[in-house]
Amino acid sequence: MRDSFFFILSGLYLALLLGCGEPTPQQVLSQIAATGEMTNEQAVIIGQQKLLKLDTLKSITDEQATSLSHLTWLHLNGLTSISDTQAGILCGAEKLYLNGLTTLTDGQAESLCQGNVTHLYLNGLTEITDAQAVSFRSVGIWLELNGLNSLTDAQAKSLGDLNYLLLNGVDRISDEQAESLSTVSKNLELNGLSSLTDAQAESFSKAQGFLHLKGLTSLSESQAASLCNLWGLNVDSEQIKQTLSNSRQKQ
């Protein structure tokens, strides 16, 4: 009887110890997803991961940002604003998703691009300043600004230094902007354009990487002659594909 009593007590003590243990990162993530809030202690626990999707969070503290700043993939698409301090901290992540931001100061843009960020996702921005475009040149590999619908000539010139640039919301560009953007080295997406000028087609004929123009609805024979030999050209229109094919055959 005594042995059974001590056995039961030992089991209860062990269960108590296990119940008081630190929650796993998965348990913490479930709690955050359910509440849309995060404590500083939870940030420390989940900060050991390489990839975190925390899109339910509407705000974070500077301490939480510090705990998350060394991640490889960090999704914070629920944030609608960040402080200058947080911009300087979050740049420690490599792939940073901030698609919920609708505005950004010049200082914040500069801070975000000064750290380890190689991929920056800012698809919630509807406009940027020329100074921000200069800062974005420092993004290591990939920049998404699909919320923009137009650019200035100065912005296009700055962004043309990037390796991968996505501007799928831009629906019009100038000939000068096309010339500048054609220097994007690996991948340029302008799927919001529905037409090109002859000068723009000539500029894009110099593209060295992939060029996505899926929104084009027409292409003249002279424009096709400029673009038909681009190995990385991507269009959706079957009619345009046929125009390009005909142009290749004539050359």
C-alpha cells in the first residue's frame, strides 16, 4: 500500500514538472495566431526558428523585434507601421515581408536596407520617394513594390541597379524609365503594362535576364522585331506570342 502511495505521488510530481515546462515554439505560434498578440517572452521562444509567419500581429515592441531580427524568413505582413528603431532592428532578417506597411519614411527605408536583408517585400506601398528608391538599391537580391502604379525617372534609374525587381502594379512608364529599368540584371516584372512604345521595346531588347510583360494586349511588328530574340521574355497573349514567332522567322 505504501509503495503504491509513493508511486502515485511520484507520478503526480512528474506530471506537475512537465506541465510547468516551457511551451514549444509550435505551441507559442498557435497561441499567437489565436490571439493576434505576442509577449516578449514568446518572441524569445519562437526566435530560434529560421522561418516565421506572424501575419496576425498588428504591432510589435522593440524587444520583440530584436528577438526576431536574426531569422532567415520573417513574415510580418499584419504590421501597418513600424518605428524608426524597429526598422533598424528588423533589417537583421534576410527575407523580410512587410506587405502591410502603407507608408515608410526615408529614414526607415534606409535602415531596412542597411542590414542583412536580401529579399524585401513592400507590396503595400502605393508611392515611394526618390530618396527611398536610392536606399532600395542596397537590397541584396529581391525587391517587391507591386503596390506602386507609377515611378519617377529618378526612381527608375535607382531601381535599375537591382537584380530582381517586381513592379506589377505600374501601368505606365516613360521611355526614359524603360531605358533605366532595362538594366535590372536577373528578373524584371512589369505585368501591369498593357502597351509599349517603339523606344521602350528597343530599350527592353537589351534585357539580360527574365522580362515579364504578361499584361501586354498588343505589340506592333517593329516592337516584335526588337523583342523577339529575348530568351527570358514572358507574355500571356497568344496573339503576341504569334507576332513574336513571326518576327523571329523573318530574321
